[in-house]
Amino acid sequence: MKKELREQLKGQLKTGRQMVIEGFRQDGMPEKLLRRLRQVVDEVLVIAWNEAALPPESALVAVGGFGRGELFPHSDVDLLILLHQAPDAETRSRLEELVQLLWDLGLEIGSSIRTVDECMEESKADITVQTSLLESRLVCGNPALFDELRVRYDAAMDPQAFFHAKMLEMKQRHAKYEDTPFSLEPNCKESPGGLRDLHVILWLVKAAGLANSWRTLATNGLITPTEAKQLMEKERAFKDIRVRLHLHAGRREDRLVFDVQTAIAESVGLHATGSGNHVRRASEHLMQRYYWAAKTVTQLNTILLQNIEAQLFPQEGAPVPINERFNEVNGFIDIVADDTFERTPSSMLEIFLRMTERPELKGMTARTQRALWHERFKIDSAFRRDPVNRAYFLRILQAPVGMLHALRRMNEMSILGRYLPNFRKIVGQMQHDLFHVYTVDQHILMVVRNMRRFTMTEHAHEYPFCSQLMANFPNHWLLYVAALFHDIAKGRGGDHSKLGVADVVQFCQDHGISQEDTELVSFLVEQHLTMSHVAQKQDMSDPDVIEAFAKTVRDERHLTGLYLLTVADIRGTSPKVWNAWKAKLLEDLYKVTLRVLGGEPHSADRELKNRQQEALATLRLYGLHPQAHEALWQQLDMAYFLRHDSSDIAWQTRALYEKFNSATPVVKCRLAPIGEGLQIAVYVKDQPDLFARICSYFDRKNFSILDAKIHTTRHGYALDTFLVTEQSFANSYRDIISLIEHELCELLTNQSPLPSPVKGRLSRQSRTFPIQPTVDLRPDEKGQYYLLSIAANDRTGLLYAIANVLTKYRINLHTAKVMTLGERVEDVFLVDGAALSNQRTQLQVETELLEALKI
């Protein structure tokens, strides 16, 4: 009988689920699916419960989301088996059979077996249990026992303690998701602004006896009918996404990861738009909708939580006047009258200014936020033309404290996007370049944040040089304007740097910014990518490169502004993109350009002399004989001295001055002076496959190469220097240094055959958004070398694969700049070789490189 029952129930469950899911695919109504799936499972549970023949005074109770009356396709079925007293042996056996049957049916059961007393004890000790019981629902069994549980639970509920516990829980959950709804791969259930935030509101009002639905919240005056409608719409949208995620994955999945975004977007009828190089993916449309919805939920939640808190913890603080429009009430700024924003629209900007003037304010009252939220539509073209409003906005940017908080609040409440319409277009806009981890608007505010930190003494230890420059930069608020507009034109098609110039010039003209300052800000927006390009992709040992960059920036003010914006911009893309090597490249470029702008000619001869003198001064400190360096230096040409700084020259000279004719390889390793990674110098008789051989070793060790300088001495030795990183270096660098020196020396001595390149695994992001590899091989401006530029998805073994192709065609490598941008690499190599003078061979090299770069 039990086997027959199991098969019957399994078939009933399967058929019921299929019918419900098919109905959803036809009508697209998530609430209907959740309700009907719950009904299908309820029917099966009732049959299984009756078959189990448990004591008549026991009950089967749905808790959690299932108790709320909702069941997502692959969510747990949370059940409480409520007993009148502790079970005897026979009852325990029947309970085990029941739970086993439910698992056999394919239900993901989350079950607990408790008496009413045990429920109350667990509820006191664990906020999760208390919350799940809040939404309990009788499925079948003894109603009197369930009623006893409800009566005792309600009597024991302390709404104030519950509020504090849920607020702490929410704060911890938000911190886990970086306190932002704008993650590129959000969790539609748990991320800030998602379904769980909506659940928290309903739990709190239900625990306090204030309401049990969005409609009753509106009826009881905690929110307006319009707000209730918006919340219901957003809740429905999130439920729809979560249902589709479950169905697409075939399991419980709440994350909108890159892999599934396009499929989910297409399932709701969204498609790619645009053409050519300016296509907006279906996933971008979906995610922008998601972010706008999460933003609305975040804002309305703030209003609701304040209202609930005011109900639970009434305060009688008297209003303290700020001016005729605003008061301070219990540490919050409050409007004097409900129609303040309606009567004086400019106060919608003024309120943020007043908050910068009073940093002790904790925020706005719920009443104020609600009024601002509803009146924001009054920010139109006439509002933007009003000189009063323009003056308010400028004063916010110029505020000595609180400027960043004001901009973030303005963005959260959709005021910033209303005042700057082009900013509104990039709110929630994704960036599929594999190195930005924020939406465009969040990246922009992150850059403003980084710029702001350069002005704050408590953050001066992070980037002392930037803080020093910012302290001496007149009108540094102009840099905030440049940061606000540097990426504002993304997604429009065309060069966003040039399109952004028109926007920022119009802004400056509208706000009465002087012609000189307007020119500076527009320069920074247009050139915001230039400094990183020169530092990371061009040969900074070439005086012509420095002279050309100096002509671009023209003076110290433009150079300093561009340097500060570049550092803030790179740091604002992703925590993984910025590193000490990039910091050094940019700082070196800044300092050498500043000398040129100051009138000091950047000649190769002068630079050579300076570096040699500095290196010799260092060598004297180590007690080397005054002529100890001469034999080695006679074998080194000008290019070597120009491509290495004085500390590197001194270090390598100390290691090699007695071994410059060594018959065996010399490998020396040290902690990189920049404070990150290891510096490795290799000195050995030159050989065609040397670079590939060294890369094969680094590849086996999973080292990332940040920089490579390749040099051949006059007497046929290779002197190659590498900057490499790996996570474990900081923990045991002494052992690692000894190991590298031993193993790499042994590898170069044995001359074993090179292993075949292995295509390493791509990251999930790279698989979802593969980059079309590009190879660009062209003579440099002087016609002396060739520049090889490569862009591709990052993966282990990539540099070794490139080195193998270069070795095959006997192409000599002089420098390598390996730039990793998140999941993307953009490498630049300075090369030469007889093969490159033949166009046909050059084409073969490019073709084989493209093949090596393929996923």
C-alpha cells in the first residue's frame, strides 16, 4: 500500500507542478504560480499526513515562506510538526516514515518536530525561528493545538525587541552584499532592495499588529495608496524574476548571474536594441529595470521603517527651527509643512545643502522623504534653469563636508538624475567590459568618493602623494564636476569622452563657471583615459613620448588634475584592477612630465647621467669598490639605463658585477620596492626561447606577470627583469624567493624541451562575455622596433602561449607591459626581428597569435 501511495502521490505532485508551470509560461502571473504550487503541495501533504496516522492531537503547520502561502518552483517546503507532548517510540517511527515519504516524493523538506513549549523556547532564543512562526499556517491536523501556539506566540511577542533584532539582521545581510542593490550580479531575494527587504517590512508590521499586507498598510496610514501600489508592483517583478531563475536553472537559484541574465531577459520579452558597435543587450535592459525597482524599494523601505519605528518608539522631541522651511526633529531634518516642496520647489535641492551644513543630522524624517519622493517630478527644465537651484547645486559640490553623502542621497531619491538628465540615463546601466564591477552611476559616485578622500586627513595614509597634490589644488571641487561627467555619456554610442565634453561644457556655462575652469574640466573629461594609456601602454623611457604627453597637458594644473582623476577612476572600477605597479607607473609619469613642464629638457643623455649617478650613490652605501661596476656597465647600452630606475640598476649591479661573464645562469629575486609582488632578475647567455622558458615557469607557479623588461648586453647575455605577483607572497616570501632562485636557475641550466601551451580555464564572467581577441602589429614612430598590442580574455598560460609564437618566429622581445583589467588583458610588447620585415611572415605571426588567444 505504501509503495502504491508513494507512486500515486509522486504522480499527483509531478502532474500538478507541470500544469502550474505551464500555466505560468502562458499567462506570466507569478503570484498565481506561487499560490497554485502551494495548493498542489498542500493536497499531497494532507494525504500523506492522514496516511501517517499520527496522534489526533498533533498538527502539520506550514512556516516561513510556505506558511506565507507562497512556494517557488524549487524552494524548500518549511514544515513544523506540532505535537501535544514528546513523542513515544511508535510516534517517532511514524514521524520518520512521514518525513522519508515526503523526501521520496521529491519535496525539499525543511522540517522540525516540536511541542508548543519547545516552539516558545526556540522562538525566544532564535530570531529566525521567531520569524518563521510569525507566518505559520495550519495545513492539517488538530486546530486547537495550532490555536494554542498562536495565542502563546502572540502573547510573547515583543514588537520593539523584534524590530531591533530584524534591523540588526538586515544590516548584516546588506553588509554581506556590499550595502548596494547595484551589484552586477545581484541576489534578487537577499540583496539590498530585493524581496527580503519587502518581507522585513511585512514581518515588522505584522509583529506590531499594525497591518498584514501592503493594502492594510495604506489603509492604516503608514504608506500612501500610491506607495502601496509601487511596492506591490516591485514585489511582483522580483517574484517573476525569481520564478524564472528557478525554472531556468532547474534548482533553487536566486542570483542574477551573468550566465543567465540574457535568458531571463528574453523570457520576459526583452531583446537587444541598436546595431553595429552600439548594441544594448537584452540583459542590460533587464538589469536596468531591476536596479530601478531595487532603488524604489530601498527608498520606500527607508520611509516605512522610520514610520514603523515612530509607532514603536514614539519620541516627543520639540522641533528646532533651521529656517522657514526646515526643522530638526530628533536628529532628523523635517519639512515645516507637508506642502513645503510643492510651494517652494527649490527646497528639494536646498535640503541636501542644509544637511551638508549640519553633518550631525542622521537623515530626513519619513514625512520629508515621502514628500520629496512624490514631488521629485517637479524637477523639470524650468527648475534646472532657475538660478537659485543652480546656485544650490554648486554649493553642494563645494561643501567642505557631506558632499558625497548628499550626492548619494540625491541619487537614491532620484533627485540627481532629475537635475542632471544625462546622469539619469546611466543609472543602473551595466558595463560588460569585465573590469568595471559597478553600474555606471555607482562607478561615477565611487570616483567622486575616491577624489573626496584625497581631501580628508584621516585618509591621507592611503595615497599620501595624491593627498599632498589635492591640498595644493585650487578649487578642488572642479575635480568633482569632472568626475561626475567623465563617464556620463556611456551607452550613447560614439566616444563617451568626447560626448561627455559637450555635457560638461553646457553644465559649466549654465552654472556660471569661469571660462578658465570650464576649459580645465572639459579637458579632464575628454582626456580622462589618456594618462593611464601613456603610463601603461607606451614606452616612458622614450623622451618623445614624455614630450608629447607634456604638450597634451600643457601646464601643472592640468597635469595634476588629470593625475588625480586617473587614480580615482582606476580605483573606482574594481578592487582587483588597482595595484602598486600601476600606482608607480602613474606617479613616475607625473613626476617626469612635471619636470618637462618646469623647463627641464627630458633628454636621454641627461636622464642616463642622472640614473647612473643615483645608482652609484646607492652602490657606495653598500661599500662596493668605486670601479666595481665598470666592467658590467660597459656591456649595457643607453636603452637599459633608460628603462630601469636607479634602484633597479644598483640592485642588479650588486648581484652581477662579479658574474658578468658567468657560464651559468644567475637568478636573483627580491620583494618589489613598490611594496607589492616580487622582482626577479635573470642573467644568462642569450637564447631564442629564453622568454618563453621563463614564462613557462611562471605559468606553472600561477604567478601573474605585471611587467617585463628584456635586455641583451653587448657581449650576448640576456638581462631580463620581471615583476610578478601571487597571493601567498606576503606570507612566506623568504622561502618563495629561495625557491624561485633555485628552480628557475635549474630550469635554465637543464634546457629541457618547452612544454606545449595549455589553454587555462576562463572565469565564468569571461565565458559569458568573451572578448574578440585582437592583435595589432605595427612599426613604432621611429621605425626602430615594432609595437605588438594584444587584447583578450585573461586566463592562465596566456603570456606563455604568446611567448611561444614569438619564439617560433625568432622575434626578439625588448619590453612587455602586461595590463590586467579584471577579466581582460591588454598587453603591449616592444619587439623586433627579421621575420617582421616580411609582410607575409608578419601576417602569419598575427594569425598564429590570434589562434593562441582563442578561448
